[in-house]
Amino acid sequence: MSETELWSTNGAPNNFFNECDLRSGCLWQNLKNNNKESYYRLSPSLFGSYYLPICKCTYWYDINNSIVTAANDGNSASNSDRLNNTVKDYHKDKKSDSGCYVANDSRWSIVQCFANEYLPGARKHNRSSLWKRWRWKKMSSFGKALLIYCIFSISINVTASQDIDALQTTTRLTASQPNEDAFIMSPGEVCSSVDVRNTPLHLDRLRNCRVVEGFVQIMLIDKYGNDSFDNYTFPLLTEITGYLLLFRVNGLQTLGQLFPNLTVIRGSELANNYALVVYELMHIKELGLTSLIDIQRGGVRIEKNPNLCHADTIDWKAIAPYGENWIKGNQDGNECTTCPSNVTVSLPSGITQTIRCPLRDVNRLIHNEKASHLCWSTNHCQQKCPAHCPKSCNKTGECCSTSCLGQCSSNNKSHCMVCRKYYYIHNNQTRCVDKCPDHMFLFSESRCLTEEECYKIYKPLQRIADITDNYPYVPAQGECRLDCPLGYTLTRATGSQRLACVPCKGPCRSECKGMVIESISQMQQLRGCTIIQGSLSIRLRQLGGENVVRELEKVLYSIEEIYGYLTIVRSYALMSLGFFRNLKIIHGTVLNANLSLSVIDNQNLQELWNQNVTIKRGNVRFNDNPMLCVKKITSLKSHFDEGVGIENEEQLNKTNGVRVACEIKKLNTHPTKISLELAVIQWDAFKDLPDMRQLLGYVVYYIEAPHENVTFYDGRDACNSQGWRVDDVAYIQENDDATHILTKLQAFTQYAYYVKTYTLSSENLGGQTDITYFRTSPGTPRIVKDLHVYIDNDTLIVSWQEPTKINGKLSAYRIGATLNDERNEMIRQRNYCHDGMIYSL
């Protein structure tokens, strides 16, 4: 018998299935032999074209024989069809005794039937002993003992291949349940935004809420004592889709009593770029949000809370990775307790367990900084899940279903506190899904609604003043939304008088009022607008906020005309005005000091828009933009109407473009060597400066690029620490070519890169390459997820989910199993009812 053999349903000979008895109900050959003196080592491997083929041959035979062979060509459809038909016929015959019936042609339903029939975890068993769960009818007494007292060693290796067709045949090769089988057990309700002011009595609006679709604001409660909040707790609340803000709330000592199970703040709406704000709470001593594990958009601001401890012993970057986190003006850390190394927690089963608090990353810039732990208080660690199940585990670190976010039931890992992506409610049951079903519409970035449910959503609390219709939401293009997508206009359907989005006859016009944009949250009112009836001013003064430009691109891309003036002032984060990608005309019917366009004091602005923009009336002014070249400003003149000019044209070069090389020479570049994790790139040395001492070096920019559509500035801002990576390269005068090694790359990933010179600010000449693409080599896939092994009678069943990173194109899964014999005298000395089986995976 060979050590390993590959079985394949994808292109295997048709007689493969003729030699197997599919009605036997077993996955592998018998793992026993009636000869007590003989033991076998079995190490088969298995391929599957769509799901694990379930097959048992009725006799023990040589794996090397010609009946079972691995073939890479042939008609795979005939084999899989034969398997499907056999499976369906078998389960139709067994409908009365097994309860499993394949009612449609779905391949998944076939796997579901087999899971219900053969996977012990797929059916509910009474909590009887291991002896009662196993079936013994077909086994000899020695075979029973052998199966009970053996240790299975399972090893799974994943192989990579360049065959793209093979990738498509293995993406569903798993025996685990689909994501929609995960669901939420909480009985709470879905509520709209809650605004609590002046008195704690209004907190009752949160009673029975599991999800708040919108924001929760608790503010200006300043005439109450320390016991005013003792009777308020909302353990059902696990999710806020907007933001949570607390401002000047006296008497409140911890948020843990109010929101003990709050798991996620999605940040679909923000309070001045923040999703969590705790500001000027005089009596608060600890945050206590021990279940909070994810803030999906926006930052955290915790400031001016003089008695608050442990606000800075939380790794906020792990919770809120996409926003600015501002923790300042709270209790001095030297006057607070330190975080413990471990704490004792109570589990739902009633037992207690000691868990270790995670360590904070040491700041290498601080001399002799000691390692410290992360915690919410002296009694609660900050929870961090294992890397292979990020933000999805219970208190003890056991991974939950991939559909869960935060914690799950210890008895069933598919019983989630919160759904990772979306959910819908049907027959009073809340199911988690990766995308909304075809007949449903996504609302508030989390819930899937039917068309009828969408029409019944009341207007949001923050838009009561400017929306006249009480039920303004409309289902369109898979979303339940307040506005129509690009190319559609809002109208009332004939007959029903309900709002509907219909295709525009010609160009669509969606008019909005002008405004001053000082934060991400303010600009959301302009989403979908094409005409600004008034003026638009952008003043993004804060230095932080990594997603500013991405938000501008999402919201302002549809604007085509501005009837007043446009002002861009002191917006530090902006590197380009390319987010106005559809802007065509600035009318200038209303002027600002005779100006229709003014761009002033933007320290990092390097690019205007890429299209032609006509300015009808008024003048233009550019001042104090040190990274913006003068020739890019003067290029606007070709689309000025008569009477429009640049007000300070003669002084442009004094304050604009003074810190950047504006005369650029193109440098040639190409990668010379590419491997799994690094690439060597080469470019022409720049030697055009009259004094080469002014060339300080080169700067290499590179980024992951799934598609070859990367530009220099799209989605990029001066505060962005994500996306583009930057390496500095020293200038070596003797070489004709310059080289650099890009490290810490991901296997089988496409990257884009470009190189530019770094010169003294007084030098106007520089060099730059075009954006160039390359792909790293394929590598070994990561380990598979959720590996489970089940024993059912004489059957060994293995299930798993595909690796988080394949690092190539997946062609096959290889399974190996080894049966190890144990000495009988050792077996008799152990009580397996008390000390259970040990599985080595």
C-alpha cells in the first residue's frame, strides 16, 4: 500500500464510481480489520471538484490498483452528475427514516443532507456519554476497542498551482455550513437614533434595543449625583450603526453598566469624524466597554475627563484602525492602578477561568519603555482574538464562526452576538449573511430589508428639519436609501404614490444647498448631489483622519456645477482636488471678495483636477500652496470665460511650488528580480542637476494594486499611514543605475511602484518614473481554518474552511490519516468516560 494516493472526482474515470457503494453512508474505507494481529496504516488523499465526494468501497483493497487513479483530463461533469444523482436517489429512499430529502438541484443541499446524516455536530444529540453516541452494530468487540482507544493524527497540506480552472473547482470544497446559518440569539429590537438630554429618564428609549440604527447621544445631564444611573442598564444593546457620544454627563462613573455588551460601532454617521466621543464627564472613573471590539469607521476622542483611568491602556488602533484616536486630558496614569497580567472571568457554564491580558506593543522611540498589559480596568483585560479569527472569539479566545463579530455562544460557535457583515430578520430569527439576498435591500450598512420594510422606515432624527416626507427611504440598486444612485431621479410611482428611483431622461439633476465642510460627517448631506445651489467651502483643518480623501471621493464625485464660489482653505490633508472628478462649471453667481475660486494655504496640495473646468465669472486666487507648481495653476486659464483672470498671477511663484521640483525628467525603471517576499527594482540615475550635491536621494513609493488603475493621488492624503509605503534610498554618485530591494511583500500579489528624486527645496529640477507594476511569486498557502474531525461508527469525517491567504491558485487539498495502535494494558488503566479522547491536529 502506498503512503499517499490522490483520489479525484474532477476528471476521474467513470468506473471509479462503479467500484464504490454510495449507499453505504461512509466516507472512507473501514478502519478496522477482523484479524486481531494485523494493523494498517492508512494515508489516503482526496480531491474534490465541488464538495467532498462521499464514498465507501465495500472491501479493503490496494490503493495502488488501477481502479482508483488520478486523472487531470476527461469529463468531470459525468462523474459529478453520477454522484449527485446517486446521492439524491438514496436520500429520497431514506426520507421516512432520516428526515433528509434533496428537494432541488442544489449541490449544497446534497452536502447539507450528508452533514445531517453523518456529522455528529450537525444534529442535536442528548448529552449522553461517548459510548451511547457511537454505533456498534457492525463492529467486533476488538474493533470497538481499537477505534475508541486510538489516537488519530491528521495532517492537511495545501498545494498551490498555476491552473486557474482548478481554482474554480475547489473554492467550495468544505463541509462547513454556509455563513447564512450563523444567527443572533438576542431577543432585542432594532431601534432608531436616540438623543438623551437634560435627564437620565430619557435613557428608557434604549430599553429592549439590540441595534440602534443611527447614533446614541447622551449629553447635558449636569444636575444629578452618583446614584442617578444605578437603575439603568442595557445588556441587549450590542451594535450602534452610527456613533456614540457622551458630553457633560455628571454622576455617571462607568459606561460598563449602561452598555455591558456593546460590541461594534459601525460609524455610518460620525460626530466630527469620531465614532466614539467621551468629553467632559466629571465623575466617570472607567470606560468599562469590555465587549467593544470593533469601530469600523471614524476615530475615538476621549478628552477632559479628570477622574477617568485606563483610557490609555486600550489599544485603540486595534479597535478603530481607520480613524484618528485622540486620548488627552484625563486622569494622570501615575495616579491610576496598573493593568494586571491576568484576570479571572466567569464563563456561561458557571465555572471560572484565568485569562492573560494582552501586551502593549513597546514604543521603540521611548528609551527603556517597559512592556505593559492592555485592560479596561483592574478586573477586565482588553480582548484580542487570535490572528486566524480576527475580532471573532469568546472570552477564552476560542474562535467563533467567520460570520460573527465579537463573542459567540460557548455551546454553538454560530450563535453570534453581532453579525460581521449583514443580517436579516425572518420569522423572528436573525440570520447573518455576507451579502443581502437578491430580493432585499441593504440599510444602514448592516440590515437587509424587503421593499415593504424599506418604505416603512421613518426619516432619520438628524434630518427631521430638512426632509418633509415622513417616510423618505426608497429601495434602489440593492440599497434602502434617501437619495437615488447616479443616473436616476426621484419621483412618485403612479398609482401607489410611493417614492421610486427611475432612470433620468438625459442628464440627471440633483440640487443641494451650499455649505462649509469642516468634517467628514458634515459632507454626507451632499452625497449624490450634482448641482450646488450656492457656494462650497472646504476647511479640513485637523491633521488626523486617515480616510478624509476617500470620503471626499465617495461624496463629492457627483458634483457637476457650483453656482456660487469654491474655496479650499487650510486643508492640510489634501494632496489633490481629484475628488471633484465630474466638476464642469463654476458659475460664480455669488462671489467671495470678487473671487469664484480661491485655493489658499494648503501645505500638501500638489494636484488640481484632471478634467477641464470652466469658470464663468469672478477671479481666481492661489496663495501659500508650497507643493503646487505654478504651471498647473496657469493651465486653468484656457477655460476661463471673458473677464476671468488670476488675481495674483505675477506673484504666484513666490508662495506656490516653492518646496517641490516642478521641472520633471522621466526616469526609466523595471524590476530585475522578483521572489515571494521581495523584489529588486532598478531605475536610471538622475544626473541633470548642475550641482549634484543638491540631490539628497530617492523616494520609492509602492502599494498593493489588484488592478492596473493606480494613480499618484487617488484615495491618498497627507495624513494617510495606510496604502502607499515609502522607502528612502541614498544617492550614490558613481553608479549609472540605482537599485533598491522592496521587502515584506505578500506572495502572489500585484504591486505598483514609482520613484522620484528628493532634492533641496530651492532646486526646481527633479526626476520621476512612471507607475510600474509587478507580481510576486506564488508561495505556500496558509493553514486551513476551522479544522474538525468527527468519528461516526467506522467513519472518519474531516471538515475545514479554505485558508485566509492562498498565495497562488488553489488546485487541491491533500488529506493524510494515520491509525496508531495502542497497547491494550495501557488502555485498560484509563477511564475514558472521565478522561476523554485526545486528538492531535
